[in-house]
Amino acid sequence: MPTRSKRLDMIPPYLFAEIARVKAEAIASGADIIDLGIGDPDLPTPQPVIDELTRSANDPATHRYDETPRGWTSFLEAAAEWYAKTFGVSLDPSTDFAQLIGSKEGLAHLAWAYIDPGDISIVPNPGYTVYKVNTLMAGGEVYETPLKFENGFLPILEDIPTEVAKRAKLFYVCYPHNPTGATATKEFYADAVKFCKDHDILLVNDMAYATVAYDGYVNPTVMQIEGGKDVAIEFHSLSKMFNMTGWRLGFALGNTDAVNNLQRLKSNIDSKQFPAIAEAGAYALKNVDNTHTIAMYQRRRDLLCDGLNSIGWQVTKPKSAFYVWSRVPAPGMTSAEFCKELLQRAHIVAIPGNGYGTEGEGWVRMALTLSGDKDGERFAEAVRRIAASGLVPAK
Ligand SMILES: Cc1ncc(COP(=O)(O)O)c(C=O)c1O
């Protein structure tokens, strides 16, 4: 067999192997695991969306290639309508949108559409690893902006060296942010737009969690900023919004050139999804109200955060996304050591923060998407177990 490409060796090793091993051991011994690891909505896709898929699947018009340039027309129109209704910004579905096989696919391929050897992507640390890995595989370099608690997990633009800004082509940001749950302000977006304009950089805003927000909070978007569309492309997803992670459906919007470049690459790689999926996605964007799901995450968030705070583990409630990001409470333990102990002593899975970058060391991520939880009772149980584990020093 031939050897794999050198490019493939750039993919970093799987950091959670040890956690996966201890988890498998605990499951084999019959332990009752509370898995706060992966962020994947536990409720099923709303039934009307599934019904629409069934209806569309029976329509022979969906049985052929989608030959449109950027995506299934009714889907892109529904996306534009949803964006205008949710964020008050009207964009043209025929030029400013592209359908994606989930936003991950688009975020990854954007690097391949823009990065040549010697080019730089500015990426968040901690952050979703897709931006970095694809930039490296495309032959580029990354400059990691440290996201610090004291700065609200926003990058400090003045700290980015001019030499880096000169060579940078892409600036990936992600708000609401995975893993910290941080949100962006309009002021930050305005500064980022100016920075990208000054340095001729494409601003890439990953908004996979755009509508997962609590206490009535509404996230701002970069397209609301004057000049935003001149320098930015934004990525949205139906995954978290409508419990559709397995359907693989998302869209990019914004700068027409950027959308075209992404689509140009994609048209040489994929031929879009089964159009019935796009039809069901259009139905969801037009009709589904996710208030009930958000209320459920909010209740879980409150039970977990209030509970942990009451036992002396100081955690901040996220305004958006479904992750609680908190400092390792046990003195002297790394993120990985703490997560291993938590799993062994309390049978709770949490993700060590260093899996998202060096700045995540000392932090832990806990997801609010727990299968089998009905009304927060498993989160209350998690707090009881953590209290009993002895891992949180007494107040
Ligand atoms: C920050 C972030 N962006 C993008 C994605 C990808 O979502 P999808 O490909 O399901 O749209 C995820 C998934 O977990 C994510 O956490």
C-alpha cells in the first residue's frame, strides 16, 4: 500500500483517547454514566420536518442532481427570509448564499478556497479545530489569537502583529463561541470589520449556535455592521437550531465573491445533498419554533450552574450556545487529569479544555445536551455526584 500524504499527518492526534478508554471501562463495568461530553441536541428533529422530508422524498423532482449554482432555490430563499426575520438584514438568496453539507464542511473548504502556502489564517485559541487543521492541510500557517476570560473571550485585535495581518487571508471568529459559550458585541464586530478592511482579510464568522440563546438574549451578527458584507462571510447551521445534526445542512452568506469562491471549489467536490433534505430544511427555517428546546437547555444550565456554584465550583452561566466552560476546580490538576478523575469518581464525562487549544488548559467544557434527561434531573444528579467526589475543595 502507498503511504498516506504528508498533509494527512498534519492532523493532530486524538486528545480524548484516554477519556474514551476510561469511559469504555466504566460502561463495561455497568456504571451509570452522565455524559456531558459531545454537544449534540438530544431531542429528535421536530416531526413536521421529518414529514416534509417524507413528502419531498416522494416527489421525483428531488431524485436528480441539484444543478443550481449555489443550492436548492427554496432552501436559499427560506434561509434569506429567516436571516432577515431573525437579524433584520436582507441579503439576496440568488447571489449572497450557498448551501452547505453542514457548516463544518463549508468552514473547512473555505480554507482550501483561499489559502496557499505562506498564507495565514488567524484562528481562535481555544477554538473549533476545523479552522486550524484545514488551513495547515491547505499549506498555510495559523496565527492563534488567545481568548482570555478577562477579555470576554474576544481576540484583542491590537495584539495581532502587523506582519501577521499582512500575510493573513482569513480571520476565523466564532460567536456564540464553542467551547467558552462567549458572545460577541456589535462593537467587537465593528472593530473586526475595520481590521479586516485595513488589512484586506476575509472575516469568517462561524455562527453555528446563532439562535441557541437564553434569557431573551439575541446574538448580533457581522452583517448588521456597516461594511460587514464587504469583508465577511458568515456560516449558519440547522444542526443545533432544529436538532438536525445528522441531516448535514447549513449555509454560508455574505460577501458575494467569497460565497462564489467557496461554491466554485465545492462544485468540484460535491454535488449537494439529496434535494428532499433541502426542502425539509426550508420547511424548518420557515415554520419551526425552537423556544421549547431553548427553554429546556436554559433549565439545565440553571440547575447545573446554580448547583455547582452552591458547592463552591465557581462557574459562569453562558448567555448562548450549550456549553458551560469553567476553570478546573481541583488545585494542581490539569484539565485532562481532572476529567479522568471526574469520570472515575463520579462517572461524569466532561471535555478537557486543552482539546480546543493551549489556552484551554485549566478549563473544562460541559455540554447541556444530555440524552435521557427529562427535566434537569440528571444535571441535579451530576451536581450531587461532583459534590460527593471530593474534587471541589470545600468552601
Ligand atoms: C463552533 C462550531 N462550528 C461549526 C460546527 C459544525 O456544525 P455542523 O457541521 O453540524 O453545521 C460545530 C459543531 O459542533 C461547532 O461547534
